[in-house]
Amino acid sequence: MHTRTFQVTLRAKDPDVAPHASIAAARLISLLPPGWAGRMDDLARGTVLIIESMVPVPVDTAVAVTASAMADVSLRDWEVGGCTSF
């Protein structure tokens, strides 16, 4: 299945960093490669992101792009709680 839009949920590994979810989400968005864009979907929680590719891609590509961004040291206190397409 190919799609352009994915929902990614960030989850804090440590409850002490949970209040900084919007900062982590903004950092993840900034690390997306060219041709990808992201936005926070739930500003109240700041942990749900909508990530979009300019062209339809398989879901596993979105997972790989997200995992690559999550490897950045600035996101070491965070993990992906889920990635779904729609």
C-alpha cells in the first residue's frame, strides 16, 4: 500500500521530559529529509505528528524515514509509539 500521509506518535522514555513533547516534535520535523513535511496534529498534547511525503510511498519507507530522524542524539529521550498511514 502506498500513501502520502502518516500519523506518528512520540512517547517519552522518561516522564520528566514529557512536558517538552512539542519541542521534540518540532525537532523531529526539522530532521525530515527533503520532500517530506510534518506538522503537529494535537497541539494540546504536542505528541501526535502528521508526516507527509511529496509522492506516495510504502508505509515501511515512512517508518524508515522516521527511524532515521529518531536516531538523532537530541531525541534520545523519545521513542515512536506508533506510525500509521491514512
